[in-house]
Amino acid sequence: MIEVKNIHKEYGGFSVVDDLTFSIPQGHIFGFLGANGAGKTTTLKMLTGLLTPTSGEIKIKGGHPADTDTRKLIGFLPETPSFYEYLTGFEFLELCASLSLASTPSDEIKKLCNTTLKEMGLEDAKDRPIRTYSKGMRQRLGFAQAIVHDPEYIFLDEPLDGLDPLGRKSLKDLVKKKKREGKTIFFSSHILFDAEEICDEVGIIHHGKLLYFGPTQEFCNGKPLEERFVEMVEKQA
């Protein structure tokens, strides 16, 4: 379970995230929704141990996200993943896997990389330099590095941004597959149509404050998610 209790993040006296509290059950897809600048990425970085809250507490399966044992449970796809452009897809994924699975034999790591690249639909491109990859291929490779070590918790920051309809469908199918495998997925996005399709629960964040947390369909109440989102945010103006 992901547990967030009264977390707050300040920069120079300005609140970016303001008193967030929620919990996400194991095996669910949670959509963290908000406009650009709402505080989504800052929250994700605190959840994955890349930032420390100014105050409050975060627990991932009972552990602190910055602890080594907890980090082994986490996979993270940032909004704009960075790559070593001169490496091949396989070389990059092997490097990432070796960092997450330091005690695993090299032949086993190679096997895991090949299996993951096949799952991502990158098997035929694995020996090509990353500089030749399309936007969709880069997103799939970023997703691959987030799951190659078989984490229980997968954090995705705007994973569908900039993808064409086929690319979005492919990644949504992968997210749903991971849910069927029992993974917990934290899905941050401002593309509300996709979130409505795949998320069990949603949280609406606006100017750092959580306006809603709960089941997606309960929030929609018979309306499209985007319409309900706009209604709620406009009330805050």
C-alpha cells in the first residue's frame, strides 16, 4: 500500500504541495490528475524518494521511499526520460537493470532485458542506437527501465504525453497488464480521457491541494471525467 499523510513541500516559502493525505490499495491503478503546475511531478518525486517533504510522512509498503530496501520495490518513468543516445536499447536497459539488480548474475540480467524488450515491442530495435528511436519507442524504453527489475510499485509521470493514438493504446495496454500481475500503478497525467479508461481511483490536485480522492466512476457520476474535472477546478477560481 502507498500511504501519504499530511505531506507538504515548500520552496522559498511558497507551497508547491499543501497537506496531501491519501492511501492507494495494493493492485490498483491510481490516476493523479491536475493541470500543468498543479504539483503532480513534485508529489511523484517525493513518493519515489527523489525529494524530501518539508513535512509529513510517506510510506511504501511500510517503508520510507528513500530507504534502499523500499527503492527496490519502486519503478519510475519520469515525464521526460533521458537516455545515452549512443547506446543501443539493449545496452541502456542492461545498464539500468545492473544498477537495480546488482547481485543478479549478468546472464540472468541479459535474459531479463531481452524478455522486457520483447514485452515492450522493442525486440526488433534492441540493437539500434537510441538516437534512432521515435517518441513512442523512447517512451516504451523508458517504461522498460521502470519495470525490468519487477517492482511492486510503478510510478508514471505523464507517460502518454505526445504519443499518437496507437502509442497511447500500446502503453495503456501495458499498464493494464501490470495491474493484472498484481502491481500498483501511480499514474500522473493531464490527459483525462486515458485516465478515465484505466484508473480505479483518481485524485484531483489543484495549486498543490487535493480536491478529490476516490473511485473514478463515483467522481464522474455519469459525466465524462474531463467535464467533471473542469467543473471542480473552476469552482476554485
